[in-house]
Amino acid sequence: MRENAIGRRQALTGAGIAAGGVAVAGLAATPAMADDGNRLQGSWMCLRQDAGTTAKIRLVVSFCGGDVFISQDISPSGTPFTGTWSAHDERFQATFWTGSPGTQGPASVGPAIRVQLRGSVSRGKLTGTYRVTVYAPGSVTQVIDSTTGTVSGRRIAA
């Protein structure tokens, strides 16, 4: 395998949710989440763990206005993911994506990675599960790998 090629472990580790993965459709429609300790909008310091592994990855997930979702592994560092989110009551979902360089380096087309995150917020704690799907270079339909995992965290204080 070439030095610049992305391996399965790299793709799934870089997938970071990043859970992957992880969405809420407008806080105006979800006053319970906006008004109390179950408020979702903002940034959360989280730990994620892929199924079948013992490694825990630290990441930041951000539920932004306009239904924008951002996630990035920070320890170890990973590629940022962007996407969208929605919520109803204490439950939320997010879908977010990133890309990876191809075998010819950063300017070449590599795998696309999607994370689907589902979870809830209760008593100031975010918990959820995610599914990471890795797609063949140049495709968002041809699946070449996938995994699942869990995530939990607490709001980051300003």
C-alpha cells in the first residue's frame, strides 16, 4: 500500500464523530431543549468509542444555529466533519461528512465518510450512538466499510 493511501483504521479513526458521526431541526420548535439543562445548542466535550475497541477518542461536537453541526476529534486529532442536526424534546440526530485524500495525495479523490449520530440530552449530559460509513473514492453510494460506536459528553463552559 502506498504511503499516502488511506487504510481502514485511518478512515474509521479519522471518521471521528467524530459519532460518528453526528442533528437538530431548529431550537425554536424545541423549547424544552432550549430553556433548561437539556439545552443542546452549543459545543460539547465528548468521548467516543468504536464498537469492539477499548480506545476512547476525545472530540468536540457543536450544535450551531441554522441546523449546522460540526465535529472534530481532538485527542488524537482528526479531520473536521460538517453536517446538519435536528431535535425533538430530549432526543436529537445529526448527519455529518468529511473526505479523505486519495492514494495520490491531498489533491486526489479519496473516500468520503458519513457519520449518523442519534442521542439525547438529560441532566446536562449528552449520550448517543453513531454509525460511520466509508464510501469508495468518488462515490457516496458504494460502501467499503462501516462501524458503530457510542459517544457521551458535557457542555463546554464559555
